Amino acid sequence: MTAQAVLSHVEWRCRDLLGTCEFLRELLGWQFRAMGSRFAECVPDQGPKIGLLQCAERVGEGDCQGFVRVDAIRSKLRKAVELGGEIIESPQTIPNYGYYGRIQTPDGTVLGLFSECLGDG
């Protein structure tokens, strides 16, 4: 029997590495460490590593999408806007499973959010 493959990390491309690290620190509590001049990595307590790669051009938003699990999606969407981000997809229901939405960081990086709880209105 061969070993199953597991997810190593999620990587998002961004134009503003430091700004995106700060945005995600404020929004989700993630702490990034620099790994060279164009890459930063976060190793959360649970789940895969998160990498941010600074690029002049990003991959189109539909090419790759990662979703971050959050406690209550509505409050995180509001906080993203307070931090200068934008909601690009309001919470959508996945019947008997949870809710998802998508945000755009101030530099244009698109991230998905997922929650089992919609949260307050």
C-alpha cells in the first residue's frame, strides 16, 4: 500500500508582499516569516503552511483558489472591509455543510473564506 499524499502548503501570489502579510495578520492572526525577498511563509497551529509569493503579475483569480476556515464568516468579511479589503462574493450557503465567501486583499489577492457558522447579521 502506498502512502497517501497530503497537502503541503497553499500559495497565493500577491503584488504587495508586506502589505498582504499585514492584512492577513490583522484579519486572521497569521504570523509570516520572510524566506528571501519575494516569499513569506506562515505555519499555523493546524492545517497546511501558507505561502505568499510576490510577483509583478498574479495568476488570474479563477486559476487557483484556497479557502481559509474561520469561526463566523460575516464578521470576517466585515473585518476584511475595515482593513481595506473588498468582499467579492457574499456568503453563499452549501446545504448541510457551511458557508463560503471570497475577499480581495488591498493589493488584489483573492482569498476564499469558509465557515460552518454564518454568524451575526
